[in-house]
Amino acid sequence: MTQMITNHNKYVYLYQNLTQKIIRALYNVYNRLGYGYREKEFQKAFAEELIKFGLKFSRELYCRLMYEDKLIAKFYIDFLI
């Protein structure tokens, strides 16, 4: 999990280099595509940016959320980086 600490108006993250690459990739997608596309188009563009940055990732992973040995939710996550 990324942890954020402010230091004189500058964010410092637990995984600073990785977090900066992910944020940069997201900005690149938005700056090139703008707005108005479906989520799937943004996801495909984001995946291309992650590849450019050399980041390993998985897409649309099925997850089961357990609480005290009880299944409380099932869902898919878009990206695991």
C-alpha cells in the first residue's frame, strides 16, 4: 500500500519511484486522450503506458474478500501493478 507523507508541500511515497511512474502514466493517457471515452479505452491506453515504463502488471483479476473466515465480497480489480 502506498503511504503518503507531506514534506513542505511535496508528497513522499513509500514506493516513490513506482508511484511517480504510475501517476506519470495516468497523466500521459489523460493528456493524449482527453475526456469522453469509455473506461475500456482508458484502460487500454493505460496498459500501453505501463508497458512503456517497463512496469509489470495484471489486468481484471478476480478477488474474494474475506473477513473472519467469511466471504463478504467478490469483485474484479482493473489493474494490479
